[in-house]
Amino acid sequence: MSEQAERVPHSVKLDEEKCVGCTTCIKKCPTEAIRVRKGKANIIAERCIDCGECIRTCPHGAKRAVSDPLSIIDGYRIKVAIPAPTLYSQYDEGRSVDNVLSGLLELGFDEIFEVAEAAEIVTAATKELLAGNAQALPRLPRPLISSACPAVVRLVQLRFPSLIPHLAPLIPPMEVAARIAKDKIHAGEEGVGAFFITPCAGKVTVTREPLGYGRSALDGVIGLRDIYLPLRAAMGKAPERKLARAGRKGLGWARAEGECDALGERRSISVDGISNVIGVLESLENGKIGELEYIEALACPAGCLGGPLTVENPYIAKTRLRNREESAAEALAAPRGYEPPSFEELRWTEPVRSRNALVLDPDMLKAMVMMEEIEMRAEGLPGLDCGSCGAPSCRALAEDIVRGTAVESDCVFKLRDKVRALAKELMALEEIRPPGLDR
Amino acid sequence: MRLACGAGGYGTYPKGQALAVKLRFDVSGDDFSLAGKASTELKRTLARLGIGPAIIRKASIAMYEGEINMVIHAGGGVIEADIEAGGITMTLTDKGPGIPDISLAMTEGWSTAPDRFREMGFGAGMGLPNMKRNCDEFEIESEVGKGTKVRMVINL
């Protein structure tokens, strides 16, 4: 296990009171990172990629994303809201982007910096990368994989380490927005707080443990779900002000295909939903995808609109977003009040390393012996993948047994075999009479 | 998939005998949707053994190309992969039509893939050369009417 993996904190947490210990989430987890133990679905921290699939699938609402309460903004002199464009799509067409942003000011924020505005800046930097204009960087392998979705970056670290060089080494839009607000617009000022309003479960983790850059400039992450109702009420009271700045290209980032549309790159793939993303990355690793420049890969179905912290159905939200895109300008008007960040300011400054959480043992020979035992054990299991043992499949149980985190009798069928053998033995013993009584 | 390790069973390897994880895959000749399974399984195993990303990439490309070739040209076959401390040996055996001119088949851009596969984006004539490029040792034997055997080694 790498040092990085051990330090990874997670934003997906289990509500023990609500968890009934069913097997829904263990089956859906793309990295087999959940095991039911003592009736509760625990997450194996070093394998979790914060994709939020378990939050989406839990029928009991027992998996939730940790985020900050709205009250976190109290105590800052200047409170800057950093809203994801997904926020605009949560309200019906009667609510313009200006309405939504005015509501945020009514709620107590002093200023707004739209993530969509920063997304346009990141799009421009991505174009530089694709055109090979970024002199400081060696030519990166193609296709580049977007690094905007933190769950996809973590997936690559864990399951596709050979594709790490394909990741576009750029800071994600929400972080760019916070840095511009704090380091450029309010350079040198004290008491400025930047608060991201997000549909995403993985963004909390990424602000605490950034991927590819040092400390995050964000001071808090507020779940869209938590702000939805208070904002709705505030919008009713707020006088509408002209606040929206981002153009169509930035707004589109909230949905699948938005990044590719903004880039105008036809030799690209846009893929959404974590299992579809795995399929595309698998093909890329097999050398099956050639002649492509860019892959936009988003863990949530329909893109960020399908994030686990959203309120609206992602496909309804998509139509609403498209309507807003149509009424917006093509792209951002000239930047206001700040020097646009240079390419150097947007690129990663820290290496993104592979996470070796799947390795059986650092000693390859030991790992090979363990591999054999896993295979032997797996063959002895029923192969039904019923999940009653708490592992997602018989193979995963076999691996857990060899890793020492489970025992064979965790399998109900194996347990039944043992009980039957024991019963037979009891019957046989019952037949035996002491010699003196055996008449 | 079947897997066995060394000889003499778990933990009792005679001195001098290399420890190996052996994988075996039966590649179906009539279900194209299953092509790629062997490559995915191999990758899964290599990752658990802690083998580095660069090797995994080479092995998956070589294995995937081999699998696709078997489905397109030979109606399926058998792939065996032996992972040892010194390297990964992949042996692909089929009972297909065989290759009349191996040096021609090894030429980039030469393809005999039927149209129905070309329509799917295959048949660019890069299969065998790509396999060779991604391994350290490459041997091919083929007999017309009997089949083809490819042996690839990637050093660790």
C-alpha cells in the first residue's frame, strides 16, 4: 500500500443506524471496496474512489457524502460562493441563472465566482495541451483523459495505473475558481472564504487531499442537496441582479459531452457512468482505441448532473441545462477584474501516483503463492456470488480468506456442509455402545 | 479459467523449480462480445501480483490482439499464460486455417480479415506486428489446415 493510499480520507460515510446489512452496495461498488461485517456495510478506505455509486444505490439512505453545513461561511469577512453549473439545472425554467445567483447573495454570500467561468479557462488550457503549445511539458500520450472528475482520477490510480500519463495535468475548475477569487481578486486580503456548492461526493475528499496539486484554496464544500431548499426560499425574496457571466461552453461542463463540446474536438469520446468508464479505459489499455485526442470520462450517469448530491432527476436536469445554455452567450465575456491565470498556474504541481491497494503482497513470490491459494479456495466455493458472506463475489471472499480478513465458514453453504458433516459424525457416535452394554 | 501453481501443491516447491502462476483461457470462436475477457483477467492477476503498469500495458495489448486474432481468423482457441519471477509467457494455440506466408502476415497493414470484422474497425493488419512489438520474445509456428501457435515472452 502506498503512503498516499494510507492517508486518503473519504467523503462517503456509513450511517450505521440506517444500514440493514443488505448486499445492494457491495455488488455495485466498482472497486469491490465494501464488505458487510457485523451487519454493517463498511468501506475499505484504501480501495474507495469516492464515486458515490453506493450512495446512489443504497435503498435505505445509509451511505451519505460528508459535506459542510451552510453555517461554515459564518466568520469570514468576504464569503465567496463557488456554484457548480449543475446547481442552475435543479430549478425549473422559470428560474434564470441570475435568479439562482441572486438567491445565493440573499442567503448570505457576498460574492460569486461561477465554476462554469473557470471551466472555460480550463477548456482553453486543455486546448493548449492538445495543440502541443505547452512547451514546459513533454508531449503527453494520446488520448488525454480529462482529470476533472476526481472519481475517475482515483479509478485510474487504483485500477489503470498504466494510464496515469494520459491524465490531463490540469487543476479542476472548482479549484481554479477558488484560486482566482482568493489569490487574484482578493490578493493579500484576510478573511476571504471560498465555498464550493457541489453535486459531487468526491469533491469533499479532493479538497482535503488534492490530486495533482498542493493545498486547496476552498474553505468549505456545501452539498447541493443541503442548500436546495434554503436557496429556493431565498430566490423568492431576492431582487434579481445581473450576475451570470459564464457562457454556453462553461455551463455545458455540468453534463456529459459538455467538455468535448467546449473543446470542439471531434476526435474524442465522452463516457459517463462508472461501469462505462471502466469499459472505455479497459479498451484504451488494450490498445484498442487509436487516433483519439481526448476522453471526457465522468463517473456519474449523465455527468455531474447525475451526482449523488443532486435533487433533480439527471435527465430532466439535462434539458433544463440545455435551455440555459441556449440563452447564454457562446463563451465568457472578457475576464473581469483579474489577470487570467497563465498555463503554468493551471497545471499540476504534484505527481499523481498509482495506488497499490490491490497488491496481495509486496514480495511477488509470496503474492504468487497467495494467488494460487485464492484460486483453490474460489474453486471450492459455490460460485453463486450471493453476497451473504458480506463479500461481493465468491472470488472476492476467496481473496479475503487468503488476505486473512475472512474465514471459509463465512460462506453459508460451506457452513451448512460443516454442520451436515458434524451431524453425520454425531449419528455415527450415537451408534456406538460401550463394550459392556453392547449386548 | 483454470489456474495452478508450480508442482507439488501449495507451499511445497522442489528446489530449483520455478514458481509459476498459470492461467488458461478457452477463447470462444463464435461470441465476439467475450473477446477481451482473457486480457482483463490477466490484468487483474498481474495487478494483484504487484507487477508494474508498463508491463501490464504491454501484456494486455499483446494478449488482446492475440485474442482478437483467434476469434476473427481461427474460430477460437486456447491461451495459456505462465507468470514466473523472470517473465510472463503467453502461448496461444488454435486449430484454425493456418497462415500460408508468415512473413507476409507479419507485415504491417497486411490483413485477411473478413469484411464483417473490418466494418467493426478491425482488420487494419496490425495484429501480429503489434503483438511482436509488445513482447521481448516472439515465436510463431503455423501449418496450413492445422492451425497456429504463437509464443510470447515479456521479461519482468
